[in-house]
Amino acid sequence: MSSEETVTEPTAPKMGTMIGSLVLYTLARLVLVIVLAVAIYFIGGLFVQIPAIVAAMFGVLIALPLGMFLFKPLRLRVNSQVAAIDAERRKSRDDLQSRLRGSK
């Protein structure tokens, strides 16, 4: 193997990538809650007067299961990135433990 050839191993996603995905997922869920709460407030307001806090609570209750289905790709991406980072940390910790014991 020449000095110019390097073998690259697939690496775990960077912490910043995972945080970005997590922020995107969180913002998507919050926007869903806001949209639902506003819709409940104004559409329900056509028939009866609905307090804003009640509309917000119903928005949260409806958005919880709905967000799990609507944003499944985002959720799965965050889960896989967290698992990859966790596996990399576990590998690094095990490597450190073996070096401290003198096994390597």
C-alpha cells in the first residue's frame, strides 16, 4: 500500500449533525402543535368561544400521536444518529479500558 492510499472507515455522524437533526425534528413537532392549536382556536371559534389555553392543550394532545406518523423519517434519522454516536462512544470507552488494563 502506498503512502497516498488511505483506508477510510465509515464514521459515526458528528455530534453537530445529530443536534441539527434533533432541532429540526423538535421544530417540526412544535410547528405542528402551533398549527393545530391555531386551527382549533379559529375553526372552533366559529361555533363556540374556545379559550386559547384549551385550544393549545388540544393541539398538544392531537399533535403527540400525529407527529409520530407525520415525522417518522425525521424521528428514525435522529434515532439512528444517536445509536451510531452511542456505539462509537462505547467502542472508544472499551478501547480505553483495554489500554488501561494493558491488554493492547
